[in-house]
Amino acid sequence: MSRRDLVDIAVVGSGVVGAAAALAFARDGWSVALLEAREPPRWREDAPDLRVYALAPDGMALFDTLDVGASIRDARAYPYRGMEVWDAAGDGRLCFDADRFARRELGWIVENGLLVDRLWQALQREDVALHVPASVAGLEQDATRATLRLEDGRRLQARLVVAADGAASALRAFADIDAPVHDYAQGGLVAYVDTDEPLRATCYQRFLPTGPLALLPVGSHRASIVWSAPIDEAKRLRELDDDALSRALTDASGARLGTVRPVSARAVFPLRRQLAARYREGRLLLVGDAAHVVHPLAGQGVNLGLRDVAALRAALPRPGRDVDPATSRLQRWARARRSACTRAAMAFETINRAFSNDAALPTLLRGPLLGLAGRLPPLQHALWREAAGL
């Protein structure tokens, strides 16, 4: 492992967003250090990760520029060609179809562990200084550089520090950047299920009064579910035996896919919104969950983080020049990304509130509104392009 005293860019955190950022900057010619508390476990085909993403086309395009897209698709990235959204209280449906948008697919369902594994393998082939294990104990900044003080006493200097260290970002705290949390008092139940009816490479989402149920295809009859519900209810569902959970899932999905049967372990994660007050403080920049945590309603969390990386990559000067975070391009990057992510977070929250309640007026309107949107191709196209990052 290299122990350079000064690098152009230090990335803290090697999840999907942090690893993609470090790899992208290195590919662009910057000297890069990546710091992570522990090396990620290798992805195993026989142990599917419960944490699954609906990866948008622009995310896969970024991976292709990093020469990891093909290995991700070849391993287990399931392309989906359709989306179907409906409300339990109405008949209207909003449907998206790849053919209508002249696309081979709308996106891919991919495990978190697979993405991290392929990015990590690529990083080890690059000239990136990997500091693992390493935990940051402090951050100091002056006019020319930032200094990361590590728990083992080492000090690493960088012209720019990119915080990709998650929702509980230590670097964000060191920089006194406020990131208030709004707790939805909901939990997301995740698991794998089998369905009687074929999924037809389609993502399904049904809105219930307590929260949406999403089924994301990972095979012809297998799906990853994310069921948002009040936290106590989500935990109760997690503890049901297989037969009881099967009945609950089949009912919650309106038997759209026949009987739905759980086939894996289950987990519940808390749902919250957390938006950093700013994405830049001196030579520190925030990306991914360190900058924004959103409702999983549209599966946009990791996509927003990858867009942070792609936009930052474009905003940086050419390698060899000083990385001055006060330049207008980086200031615009910070403002633009915060604006985009805040709009997205509020849009997801508004949709969730409108559809996840049993008040009379919203209940009467939801189905017809979905049906109307489904009959307006320009609106469909605009909605999909926003989600796809195109």
C-alpha cells in the first residue's frame, strides 16, 4: 500500500459511490487515495445481497466508462424492460415500457455487494493508494490543502477530500455541516420472493395506505421486495413464518403475480430523509449518502450518488492544475447537486404522502390520476427521463 504524503484527491468511504468516485478520478489522471475502515467482503453468487438497487441507465453508463459495466452485467445484473405502478384503492395504472422509449431496457436490478466487489477489484488494478483499514479522527484545512488525521496517528494530506462515508458521515460532522434528519417512522422490509406468475422483466409497485410494496425482478419468477410500512408493522412482518408472510405479500400485491412466497432471510431498515445543508466546506466535498438520504420509493438513492460523481468528474479541472474548491465550476457543482437532490427527495416524499394514506379525497383521486398519467405519453416520457438521468 502506498503511503503518499500528499495526493490530489482523497476519497473517504468505499461503498458504491465512494469506490466509483476514486476509480473515476484515478482514470482521469488524478493522484488518488481511498480510505476505508475495512476491506469489503467478496461478492458470492450463492449468497445474494439483500441490498438491491434499480440502477438507472446513466449509472451503468458511468460504470462502462470505468470498464466495470460488462463484468457487472455478466455476473448478475437483471435488466428490466417495464414498470407498472398502481394504487390499492383504484383501477388506474401507470406503465412504462422500454419499447416505447426505444430502449433495450429501462435499467438493471443489481446487488450492492456485486457493485462494490467489481469496483474494488478494478481499484486494485489502478494506481490508487488504498488505506485499509483506516479511520478518520479529524480534519484540518488551510488555503492549499486538507489534512486527514487518522486514528492510528498517521496524517494524509490532499488538495481535495471527497466524503463518501455514509449517512453518519464523520467528515461532515468534522466540517460542522448540518444534516437534519426527518424520520418517516417507517421501515423497509427487504427479502427475496418467488412468484407464481412470470415477472416479465417488469418492476411492480403497489401503493397501500401504510406504504408502497415494490417487487424488482431478478429472475423470471424471482424478485427482490422493498415493502415500506410503519416501523412496528415492518418488524412484525419480518418475524412472520413463511406461510403467513406469503399470505400477507400475496394480499398486499393484489395477487397481481399470483402467490408470492418468501425464499430468503429478511431485514428491516429505517426510512428517513437527511439532506446536508451544503455539499462543500473549504476543500471538503460531500457525495452520496453523506450528502443526501432519500425515501427508497423510486430506487433513486444510489443513482443520485452516482450522478454526484459524474457531475463532479465533469466539474474538475484537467489533472495537473491545482484543485481549488473555490472555483466557480466546483461551487456550481455543489449548488446544482444540492438543488437536484433536494428536489428529488421532496418529490419522493410528496408522492409517498399522497399515496400512503387512507384519507377520502386522496384515495378517490389517486387511481384516476395514475390512469391519466398512463394515457399521456409526453408525461410518461418526461417522468422516465428524469428517473433515468437522461
